[in-house]
Amino acid sequence: MAMRGTPKTNSKKIGDKELSPATLMMGLGYDPVLSEGSLKPPIFLTSTFAFESAAAGKRFFEHITGKREGPADGLVYSRFNGPNQEILEDRLAVWDGADDSLVFSSGMSAIATLLLALVNQNDVIVHSGPLYAATETLIARILSRFGVSFLDFPAGATREEIDAILDRAKALATEKGGKVALVYLESPANPTNALVDVEAVRAARDAAFPGEHKPAIAIDNTFLGPLWQQPLKQGAELVVYSLTKYAGGHSDLVAGGVSGDQHLINAIRPMRNTIGTICDPNTAWMLLRSLETLELRMSRAGENALKVCTFLRDHPKVEGLGYLGFISDARQKDIYDRHCSGAGSTFSLFIKGGEAESFRFLDALKIAKLAVSLGGTETLASHPAAMTHLSVPDERKKALGITDNLVRVSIGIEDAEDLIADFAQALDAV
């Protein structure tokens, strides 16, 4: 069947005007002519793709095996790439101003693939704390089996503290016969909402490693990204996402993403090809749908969170709030002002009391759902110390501020006054 027309080349500009991500989500990387005039990309459910010629097949595999730099020149096999995934990667990169992006089967498969690609035996990882519990487990319990060590610093660390930890890391790497392979950040931290000074980390990294080798700086941007924080502008080189959260936004898929500098994406891609952690075409298609409304959903959720937290702040049964819109610490406020364009919709609520009082609050909720995850259209609440961070040792939980009276809340896009009524009656049950 002949192609019905000639595909147009997508542009990110009209004249000299740069188009916004919200606009580019509607068409970047795809033209209806490519698929019989279908306005939206079809789901390409195929495991393999036919080559035009044997020579083309050889050329494609030269890319896949690393004999040629960069991504494959075309489509080869669905473990490597596919139309839905490539369109999604084009659009995901736009949000952060990244050179390129890769998508994965989950946030943790994105993190694991990144670590396996960049970290070798006897290397040292420097990371902020706390991290998502599964990330900490992967670094501390699994990579350690292969001689990888780590040193961590608190999320709100000063430049001097970051300098000191990098000096220690260099000494440890020399002792082990490896290198400092990666600086891995999570900001805001899960679940405390503590912010990392990415600019200070970049300055400290550059000062500590003035030569050619510099450990990459990667950051988990799930809590605020991509709308309220764009860490590549502050000096990070890779941005990691659980696309399950705000990017997916409907609690109906699991996926992950990595965006950033081309040379680092080129290093991660072969590992994804080898271990097969790419997301499937149906999930990629669903994410393309979700990215079209990302700005609208996140904006509404952020507005709702401000209203709900304004109510909670002065409630007699609330001991405190870990909400970025109400930062009292001067150091954290300075980081927020430099790094963030919004306070987000996920926060920590500290109930007066302990686990029993927190559980009574959670069990009394009627609109908000008692579930882990965040960034969906619905409001969710959970108890990190007893759920997502249960595997974290008690002493470390204490040091990181993950207390028995901490409830993590992710505000959705419901009516704000209805949410306030729900939180009010749940607090009455405490």
C-alpha cells in the first residue's frame, strides 16, 4: 500500500519562537501520514522489524553492538527500540531540555540499568540521603556483593559537607582500586521532602575532579519533575524518573525514564539493550497520552496541595508539615528558591502521636485512598515507616526523620474543599 502523502518534519519552533513542552506533546516525533492518517500513533505490537536489505541489517546491528556510536539507525527488535518508545523518548527529553531520553519498564529498572552501566567493581558511589528504599537496597545490599561501596550525605548538606564526603570517597576508591563512579541524588528526598543543593554538588564535583574523569551527577526528579524542577539547569547530567508517578499520572501503568547528556545516554543504552529493561509499546502509548495533560494535571494538583496544607498547618492534631510551600529552614528555602518553580503536591504530614494515631487517621479517610505511590489523579496517603521504608533499619530511619507519626500524602485533582473535609473528619478520628 502506498503512503498517503509525505511525512512532515516536526519542528520545535515556529519562526524564531521556541514551542513549549505542552504544545510539543501533541505531535513531536510523529506524523499521521506514517500510519494511514491516524491522528494518534498506533500501538506497534511487534517483536521484530523487517530490514530493507542485508546491508541495512548489518548497519543496524553495528549500532546495537557498539561498533557505531549512537542509537540504532532504524528499528531492529523490540528489546532495543520501537516506534512508540522512540516517540515517547523524543517528548520526554523536551521537558528537561535534555539531549536524549531512554524509557524503561519501571523506575527501578531505570535506576538499576543506569547503575549497572556506569559503576564497575570496586567503584564508589556517593549519594544523598534518604533515597527511595529500593534504591538504597540496590546500592547497599546488591551492588555491595560485587565490591561496590557507597558514602552518603544528608539531603540538605552544605558545600563544605559535600566537599568532605567527596574527599572521603576519593580516598576510599584509591584504597579499593576503583574510582568514584557516580554522584546520585534524590531531591526532594522520599519521604521527608528535604532538598539537595544541586548547584553546590556540581561545584563540589568539578572542584574535586578537575581532570578528565568526573563521576556523573544523576538525580531522581520524580517528586517535582518535570514541571516544578529541572535539575539539568542546575548542573545535574542525568535525570531519573519513575514515570509511574506524575508523567503517567493515572495509577494505571509502571514505567521509568532517564534523560540527560548524550554521552551518558549512549553509555546506558547498550546496557538496556543487553538486559532488556525497555518499557513495552502499550505502556509507551499510554504515557504518550498522559504527557498531553501533564502540565494541566500537575498544576491542578499543586494548587490543591497549597489549599489542603494551608488548612492542615494550624490544625491542633498536626505536629508539622513537610511541605515545600511552607519551608521555615533558611538553607532549604534558599535551595527551593534557586531550584524549584513550584512546591509540588506530595508532602509529609506529622500527626501528633505515633503509629497508632497515624493509623487511625489513615483508616478514617474516605476520599483519599490508602495506597503507596504518588502523582496520580487521585489523592493517596501512606505510612512510610511501616510500608515503603519498612526495610530501612530503625536507626537509619530515625536519623533520616522517617518517624512513626509521618504520613506521606500525594494530593490529586479532586475538588480541594472536598479533600479538606475528608482530612478534617479523619483528624477528628485521631
